[in-house]
Amino acid sequence: MTHVIAEPCIDVKDKACVAVCPVDCIHEDVPGEKPYNMLYIDPSECIDCGLCVPECPVDAIFHEEELPPQWAHFLEINRKAFEK
């Protein structure tokens, strides 16, 4: 299980979530390399602690099982952001 960053983060990228992540699994996009101007959670590094959720000022972080249907595709977007 993992947490997922969804659409509300696009063009916001508030890094309060990065500061509280104990495993540094939240990363900023690299222009031209990822599909959106946002932050991403590496699903292979996320320990599912949830510390990032209350820190997000735009409510963009969800547990994958609680991801709203309109943003379900962000689960795949976050995963693909870390494919080599």
C-alpha cells in the first residue's frame, strides 16, 4: 500500500509534506521528464505512515484505497514517475 499525490498538487508543489516524510519518498518533478508540474510519491519507498497527509495545504495526498474516483489515474501517474 502507498499514498498518492493527486491533481490538487499540480502547479502548487507545497513542500510541507517533503519535510515530514521519514523516508524521503516524496520528490519534485523534473521539467520535461514527468507529466505534471507537481510532487510525486515513490510507491517503492513509501512506508504508508501517513505523516504527509495532514501537512498538505491543498488536500492532494490520499491513501491509494481512499483516492477519489476522479483522480484514480494518479496512482499510475505516481508509479510511472519513478520508472527508469
